[in-house]
Amino acid sequence: MAVLLDEDMQCMKKDWEYLVSVAPRFMGTAGERDSIHYIVDQIKKADLTPVLQTFSYEGWQMNGPAELFVETPEQLKIETSVLLGSGTTQNAAVQGTLLFIGETIIWNMYEWLRFGIVDGNGELVGYISGRPDGQAISQTLAEGNSDLPHFAIGMKESQLLLNYIKEKKNVTVRGALDTTKTGEKEGNNIRVLYNTKNTAAGKILICAHYDTMFNTPGAYDNASGVAVLLNLAALLKKYNIRKNVELVFMGAEEWNLAGSDAYAQHLVATGKEKIDFVINIDGLGRGNVLEAWVGPEKVERELLHFFNQVYKRDIYVKTPPPPGSDHTPFYNLGIPVCMFTINDQEIIHSSNDILHENTFTNMREFIHILVELLKHMGVISES
Ligand SMILES: [Zn+2]
């Protein structure tokens, strides 16, 4: 078997380390540009042809760390992040009474507590969103952006605020964050096509996003997936390609799926390319639970058959596939999809998402799984 040579694995490790070294790879940053150059270079070195698919989006950036304080009933500094697309308070802080509103839904699936900050005139001047588990992290705003500042806090802190309110205490807070809308920007998906002679057939699309949140090395989310995909690109050359395959390194996933959304829009606009199946790799973490977010049901059964009878490994399935990664725009077009991830939620979108040996061990196993799955699906065969 051609897969899993030691030198291939060393390449995969180098790719992974490089992507982490240039992080954060947030859209519009030098880290994003360095990642694109690196991926393009590696693909060319494998004697393949990268094709850039350019798309535009309204840019946004954070200009510094956010701060949030409780002033009454006791003085506290609260660890805070910012929801992506948040408005700014610039240097002047927002200040006011805390109002419990209810909840906000992140990515159409996570329920976060929602608080407002009401100023002396009774106007709502800012929001605080409380994560239901773990520490303060950034996530994308449901509406993509807002004119008002949006702080994001962890579970412990949001429970504390909620308790004050339940105890009918007068809670006042003060916070500052500095963001800028940076106007129209350009992003890139990097496509690599392997065509068989059969031009009428559809294709299998395998993707992973190379960008990160603004505050993280992104070793797990998602340098792990990109390094696997880069090495798959080289590895596939050792097999007979029996169905059309396209690998896509997606941009701006963290920015409301801007890259995969642009790809899906391109599919609709041209109406020519047929995609039979999308495999999305997003976050191979340190844990041992391999999850597949898959749909429709028929594809779930095929996948279960593979993991129960062929590869024989535990798999945890979520169906229909939750949104929140690059498979979503394709699934919304009626294309069967499967996103693979290995759990590491405690470090997602944080500065703790760093290189770890267990992550690499999982990447090694996963590329093996992927090759076996592609063989099982008749996409590739031993040459
Ligand atoms: Zn991700």
C-alpha cells in the first residue's frame, strides 16, 4: 500500500507546522496571504495545477483586545472576546445597566445567553453573549455584522451575570472594543482538479479551510485539515483516479463561510459542474471521537457501513449535518455532504489551539481513513 510512508508523514507535519507559524490566518491578514502562497507552492511542487477562485467580501478587523468590567454590585474584570462582525466602541467605552434578553443562536445550532447594555437614556448600546460551555471565544454574529458592540463571554461569567439579575441586583457594566469595517476585500479558494476521461460524470469535492479566527494559531482549526488535504493531493497521484476529484482549500470560512458560499454561488451561476459528494475536513483535534456530520440519510447508511464493516472504527454521526462549516452551502443546494472532525472543543478559536502530538497522531490516522474511504467509494484504486 502506497499510503502512510514515513516521508509523507514528515511532509504533513512540516505543512502543519508552517501553517501554525504564520498564524493567525484570519481573512485580510499577512498570515492568510502566506498560507495561500504556501499551499499554492506545495501543490505546484507535487506537479499539480492550482486554480484560484477569487471572491469578494466586506472586510472587518479587530484592532486590539476587548475589555469588559462589572461595576456593580461588585467590581470585576470579565474575560471577553468579540463576536465577528461586531460594531465598535473605539476608545470610548459603552456603559450602562445590564439587561437579560434571552438567547441568541450561533451558527443556527448553539444557544448562547443574550444580555443587553442599556445606557442612561434607556437606549440599548451594546450586547453581551454568553457561551453555554467553556471560556470566552469568538463566533460569527447571526446577521453577519452589527453597528453595536458585541462582547462574547464564557459560561461561568454569563451564569454570574444571570444570577445577579435573578437576585434582582442592579448590575452595571462597562466595556470597550475596537473594530473596523475595512471595505470590500478579496478572498481565494484554491482548487486542484483531477479529471478522469469521463467528462459527463460528476465529481467528489474534498475541502478544508485554511483561514483561522483572528486570535488563534489554529493548529486544530484548521491547519490539521489543510495539512491532510495537501498530503492527499500528492498521495492521490499514486492511485488510479476513477472518478473526477477536486480538492479545495477554502478561504474565509470563519467569515460566515464566505469562501464555500462563493463556490456554491458559482455552481448555481454556471449550472455546468455537477458535484456528487462533498467531504469537508474541519478540525482534527486531540480527542478520540471521530465525528461525521452527514446527510442525507442514504449517505449516512453508506458511511456507517464503511465504519462498521470495512474500516472498523467507532464513529459518532450527526445528521442532518449541523451548519457552521464549509459543507453547509453545498448541503443547502441538495448535494450530499460529510464533514469530519475529531473533538477538541475546549481550545477552539482560542490561543490554546497549538501544535500537539495527539493532534498529529489523529491526522495520521485520518489520512489513512480518507484513502480507504475513497477506495471503498470507487473514487480511486491501487495502480
Ligand atoms: Zn474550522
